[in-house]
Amino acid sequence: MRTEFPRRSLKGLAVAGAAALALGAGSAGAQPKGPPPGAGGPGGPPGGAPPAQDGKIALSAPPNFGPPPPPPTPAEQLLAGLPDPQPGAMFPMPPLPADSPMPGADPHDLRGAWHHNQPLAFRMQRDMYDKPAPYNLEGAKVLARRVNSLKDGKPFTNASAVCRPPGPQWQRDLNMPFQIFPSKDWIEFVFEEYHGRWQVVLDPAKAPRPAQKEYMGYSVGHWDGGTLVVESSDFKQALWMDVDGTPLSANGKLIQRIRKVDNGDHAPFLEIITTIDDPTYYTRPWSVVRTFSWEPSLSVFSEYNCEEQIGDPSVSADAGLLPEPKD
Amino acid sequence: MIKSRPCRGVGLILAGALLSAGIAASAAAQPATPNFEGVWKIATPTKTLKPISGPVPFTAQGRKQYEENKRLQAKGAYDDYDITLSRCNSPGTPRLMLTPERFKIWQQFGVVTFDFEWNRALRQINASNLPAQEDFIGRGLVPTMTGTSKGHWEGATLVAETANLSERTLLDDLVPHTVDMKVTEHLRLLDPDTLEDRITIEDPAYFTRPWDAVVTYKRQPPALFGEDVCLDRLKAHQPVFPQ
């Protein structure tokens, strides 16, 4: 029986640089505009309750009885001075039709069409527990250099800007659909944006590490119960994990935990927790979480043909961007 | 597409029971959609889209543009007539179907996705009732390299009609077309390991009549494709199409 899909007047789009409307800020993995790292401890800002006005006691955060927060590290001080990232925006997707095909019951069956359903995080400042990203000074310098290059009107080149595969994290984060095609020995993710491809090898004997490193790295996965655990490494170059350039060194690793979630509310989704493991730039591994709604109606991709512009021989192959200094 | 394989023995018993009860086959018992999924490669590599019979039936205007493309090719002025060679631009429809490298076919929700080894290029045939995504920027007025391909099944044959094609692509390495071109394809399995694509070109400004070409592909072993980035080859002054 054929399933009818009603025509929809809206689709989910990330509007980069849109006016400041961050929708869905309460959803898991969203990056709220929090205080800069190091500002305020777990009990709130120091100083206790504000003075009462008009005779009434104003309700406020309880006084902090805990130890004073440690002084900000040099990395935190550097990052505190950066301009805030642009907010992402997201048009809400309409609910699935009542007769929509649904994901398979097998948790190992990730086949389908999916779409990142949260506002795009321009800069991953906090982890999934709302703690500041644990930059060391080297990592903070790299991020600051990238953010300031944009502020100064001299942005650095990066894979996305020159129509190269941007790495798994940014590729998934973009609010454009992708399809998943699993097989016995590997799982292939095919993305609309950058006509991208992310391949997860389940049996390395069938698909060994390539001789040349790739932009998307080499990803090996295994099932841990109903969760697919994927380790990505061996990147061809250092990555920008988001628009502002949250860094991952070429030696960094991403560990992705992927699972299907169906709460019986006719809105199944994919959850991907990504752990960033990169001692070059961070003091410890840290994780972010993203969700991707099940969207069969987005199986038909729009064409993405960035080569037409970037490959134009009459313009700079670096799209007018500057080479980033090497560390 | 997730398939189910009914047990042959149970199927025969059931069919017999239904016939003996005089119950006609249910309208819901549609024949299964053929499965083209797998890895494919062109059987006979070619750079040109050859008509089944006779030469390409150019109009005077089409011949003129074709000769101009030949002249530009001889000069090496690729960006003036073939932006795939000069920029790694998507070869588009139907030229992608002449790729000498492998491609994969996926089928899901009635959408047939072609995933090419060359530059990770993609094209899709929408043989479902899914609407195209809203084109907020182009409003559906801007032609694309692969066009809009609407398909339906006629028995075991996928019939795809593609329109809204940018005139910035070529049919092959030389033959031009206009933005009004329509490409009709009939894709079918000749046997489990041979796929045939019968391509009909219609473009009244450049061709005096519709004309057909046939391309066949042989099934390849399952494989992951390496990450091919054409722009890196271009930057290194290497051929856009690997030799």
C-alpha cells in the first residue's frame, strides 16, 4: 500500500546568520547562551541576594554556601573575552503524518531518513551537562584565533568553506537531511549537504583503513546492546567542528554513541552522543548530544553542488579566505 | 528498502487455499518493487552518449553549439563549455550515468538514490509520493545539474522523467543541451547482474527528434568507496576524471 505524504509548507532549515531567535533552547544538546566559562560557581553569582525593593524581599538565587569557585584558568580567561556566537534558528518541523512509515523495531536497524532537529550550535561552548568545554590553553588559543579572524573580517579557510568534507561532527550538525543505509559489514550515512558520506565499518577485515587519510577520518563501530558505538580517527587534517571553529586536532578522536529512541509518541528520533577526545586541545574528554528526527519526507534531497562556485577558475580556490597559521 | 522473504512452501500452500476458496487475489497484493540496490559499473566505458542508430540528430542550432564545443575543447578552454572538467561541477543527468567508476543504488521510501564513487556525487529518482523539498531560495525556478527526476514503476521497469536541468552541463563530453531538455529513462534488470538504462533525449531546440541511447552496467561486489574529492585533484592539476 502506498503511503500518502501531504504537501508541507514548511521544512526545517537552519538559517545561518538569522536574526536572534534561538528556538528549542530547552531541548537536549542545545547550547544555551550561558555565562562565559569561569563566571559564577554552581551556587550562582557571588554576593548573595539582591537588595529588597518596595519593602518586599525579591526572590533570587540562594546564597552560595559552598567554597568559592576556583579562579579562571588562562584558557577560560582567553575564551571569556570572545564575542558571543551567533544564535542558530530552526523552523519547527510539522508532526509526522498518521500513516507515515516508522523505523524498524530492531534497535540495530538505523535505516531511514533523519534530520538534525535542534538549532545549529555555532560554537560548542558547553558540554551535554552544561559544563564549560574543558579547553587547555592551546585549544583556547586556536578557538580564539578562529573567532577573532571572523571578527576582524579576515576569516580563515576551513573544509566547509571550500567545499571539502567537514568531518563527522559538523556534517551531522548541519540542519539538512541524511539517509542511513546499513549492511552486514558497514553502515553508510549519505548527506544532502556537501553530497557527503560517512562510512562506519563494522568489520575492519572487510574495509581496512585506507592508505590515504580522509577528511571524514576512519570510523569503526560495534554494537553495545542497542547502541552503536563508533570511534572516528585518522583525520586528514585538523577539523572545525562548528561554524566558529571549535577545534579537533588531526590526532583527535570522536566517539559517537548512536541509538534509536521511540517514546511511543509518533516522533521517533536518533540520539547521538559525541565524546571529543583530544588531549592536544582539551584537558579531558567531553561530550555533546544531538537528536535527529525521523523524516521520511526528506528522503528527496535538494541538490548540493558547491563545486560550481568553489571550482570556478576565475576566483580564488580558497573562496577569499586566508590560510590558518599552523600551530 | 527492508525486504521480507516469504517462505516458498508456505506461499504455495496459501495460494492453493485461496484458489480453492474462490477468493480473488487481494488488491493489496501488489507485486514487489524490483530491487536495484547494489554496486554497479558501466559495462563498456564511453565518454560519448551514442544514439542506438544513426548520428545525433542535431538541429542547425544544436550542431552549431556542438561545433563550438569542439573548437573550445581543442583550445583547452574547458570552463567555456564543460564546467565539470574545469570545476568538478556535477556532470548532471544523464552524464553521471556514463561514469567509468562505480556507483551504488539505494532504494528507500520509494526514492532511488544513486551514490557515485566519483566525487561522492548524488542523484535521485523520486518514485514515491513524497513532495520535493520547499525551495525557499530558488523557488523551483533555478535549474539544477541533476534536475528533478520523477519516477514510477511499470512492472519491473523504473521509468524516470527528468526536467529542470541546467544548460551548464553536457550530455557527455561534448554534446550540448538547453534548459528545456527532458530526459526519460527506462531502467530494468536484464538479469540479476546486469542493469540497463535506456535514455531518451528530447530537446527540440537542439535535436530534430527524440533519440535513444542505451547503457548497461554490471553488478560489482559490495564495497565501500574511498573518499574521492575532485577539487583536490583539480588543485593538484590532476585529471578531473581519474584515468
